[in-house]
Amino acid sequence: MVRRCFTIFALAALAELSPAVAQVHFDVTSIHPSRPGAGPQDGHSGFVGDRFDAEAYTVGDILDMLNGWRLQRVAGGPAWMTTDRFDIHAKASAPIPPGERREAVMALLAERFSLVVHRETRNVPAMVLLAPKKPSGISESAAGETPSLRFNDRNDPTFTAQPMSTFTNYLSQMWHEPVVDLTGLEGKYDFSLSPSAVVPEPGEKWGDRVRAEVNAVGFKVEERKVPTEVTVVDRCERPTEN
């Protein structure tokens, strides 16, 4: 996976963080290499109260997670950053509010992996989602509708009360490329895609069938290079075990 993005500061120098961010930290952190043979299918992570746990995760996976799994938002760093998997268990003195969790994990990476980053704008190849007019296959969500993204047994998605950002994140995973929303559509929408019903041409992949459905719903997709703010990893070192 390609790695993603945060704020401009040298994370290894925690004294340079703002006072609010500097106070966001874990008191106890355990880091060990994952068991031999662990792969992406074994990875999981999450916050529960005062704890952050990530198992079978690379440093790159953690950066991706903190940035909503958007592609091509982190550049640089050593090759092992995307291959070496770790089990990380961290505990704070009190529950960390959701708005401070990213800073806490980034501070952890700075302290234990000597992570240093800076941010810059680069032209990144991307798929651009457009809507010359409101797509006929979507409808605005009703007030109070419960947001959800569901898949049937054929892997066809149904979006309920979802913004375009959820849609573009889904498409980026299907196409393995960044997808930028230039539809101008605000608010939340209901719609479904049925790529399983598309009869594929020889050599077509699932992503091609998804694109056919995106066009059928009324969107337009173009390939462009888009100025995108990315985080460049200047330094990352393997941690010492504890």
C-alpha cells in the first residue's frame, strides 16, 4: 500500500508539537514483530477507551488507516516500512478523544520509530469523478436516514445516506487509484451499483465492471494528474523491542 498524510512537523522532535498535541500521548507502549507468516489478512487495529491496538500492521498500514485509507497520499520512507509487520499495544492514562487519536498515534510513531515527515503538493495520477448534471441513478437521502454501506452476496454495494467522499473511497479501493470528487454534489445520497450484472468483455476486471456501473448511474470518470497534498517520509527506523 502507498502511504498517506498529516501535518507539517518533524514528528521525531516532540517538543516542536503544539502544547495541545504534545499532551496527547500513550504512557505504556509495547511493540514486537508479528508472528512469522503474518500477512494483510491478519491485520486489524482500533481504539477502545484508553487503548490503541494494531496487530500485523506495517507502519505504512497505520499511516493509511489514519488517513482514511486514501491512496497515494504518502511518499518516501524505507522499503521495510511497507513489508515489516508489528504488533503494537499502547495505553494512555485516560481515554483519548476521537479528535486527538491521530496525533497520539503519530506521536507514538515519532517516539518509537523515529518517524519524521514533511508535507508538499505533488501532481498525482488520479481518477476524477464528475457529474455534468445530477446523476439520474441517485437520490438525496431523507432526513434522519441511517447511513450505511452494504454489500450483497455478489459484492454489489448499496449506499444509504452517504456523502460523495464515501463513494470515492470505495472507488479508489476498486480501481487501486486515488479518486477525486469534482462532482460538486453536497449532502448525502442513496444509490446502488450492480457490477455483478455487467457482462464483461474479454480481459475486463471487476474494476472495469464497476466503472461501467458508475457511468450507468450518471457519473463521468476521467483520468488526470491532480495537485494533491502528500506527506513525504524523511526518516523511519525499526523500533527496539520491549
